[in-house]
Amino acid sequence: MSPHAAGDRVMVSPRYMAGAGDRFADVLGPLIHLFGWRHNHDPATGNVTIDSPDRSVFVDFRPLHPLGRWVTVTHHEPYWKVSFSRQAPLEAVAAVTQALPQLLGDTRHSDRIPITDTPLDQLAELHDWAAGDEGVLTSPDHYCRLEHTPGEETAWQVEHLFYEHAPLATFTQDAPEVLVRQFFAYLAAPIAVERSFGDLSPSTRQTRSALITPVRPAGVDVELVHALDRILGSPGRRH
């Protein structure tokens, strides 16, 4: 039996096991409120569309997308597209959407929105992901992987074993690699993220690969708690 109720707030790591989370405002809010990108909201469907001031980039949020690809970023001239599934951690999705203004030359708030220039192989090594043959990076538990296939229309794909038919993220051939780095840096980071326990997938709740601990009161060092939990076992697994 789980020690957590559906409404409990918990810390989850690794991030690729945590699902989307509920801080969707971090994905779209900065584009609208910090950078003044135009937006439209359809109350009937929940769809939100946002376009850049020069109308070269469009961000679409479709919560009822039949294939679960609820966030897409599209660029014209050259054409490229990035898609995220509803299982992609919102921290990683927000790292991409918040970087878009800088990609278009708008450096306002660049001090608040960091963009990584660390190469993917170095990010992988930093977070203990293994580099395999043919451009594949694999997570320490082998559940998640980033695959680069330069000759294909979908040049970058992030897959998770539990969601075989719904990649966490896809990047078409001309998508800027900086966006891939942004997503991967925030996906692979070992720092735990907060979620509602009821929002976690059954696979995440049941697998021993995910570390799930209660949200501690203010003043408690969550990363220290997670470090101790890794040594001692999380509360649900201690004997």
C-alpha cells in the first residue's frame, strides 16, 4: 500500500518519471506577460495559441489532443516543429518555450532565463546518462533515451519506455539544437520536482526506479533529504 494519498504533494526524481505536473503557467505565461506575445484562448476547448511579434514562431497548447501532443512550437522560414507530450515534465517544456524570445533576438530578461551552451554529450556525462552508438543517450535506469537521427525528418526524439507510442519530445530536422539542449538539460537534471501524487502515472508510482518523498516543511533541504533517502530507502520502501 502506498504511504501517499492522491492529494499529497510529493517530490519526484528522476524528472522524466514525474509526468507533466501542474505548473503550466510557466510554459506560456512568460511569453505573454514578459515578452508581450499575442495569444488567443478558446474557452470551449481550452486551446491556447500564441504567436511571436514577427509572426515567425507559433506555440499551440491543445489539452485534448487525441495523441497527447499537447504543446507544439512551429517556426516558418525555415520550417521546423517541436512537439511535447503530456508526460513531458513542464520544467523541461518551459525551458524551451522561455528560450524562444532569445532565439529571435529579444534578450530582455536573459538574466532570468538561462540558456545552456553545454554540449549534449557533456550534459549527459554530467547527469550519468550513457552515450551509445549512433547518437543515443540513455538514462541511468535505461527507461529514458534521447536519439539523434540526422537523416530523418524527426531528427531528435526523446522516448520513455513506459510511453512507447508517445515520445516525450520530438524535434524536426531544422529545429535549433539549442532547444534540444534546453529540454535535455532540464529533463536529465537530478534535482527533484514537486507533483501531486495523484497526477503521477501508475508506472511511476509502482516502479522502484522513481524516488517519491513527501514535500518537507519550509526550511528543510529537500536535496539533502533525497540524498539520505537514496541511502536509506524512501519512506515507502524502508523496512
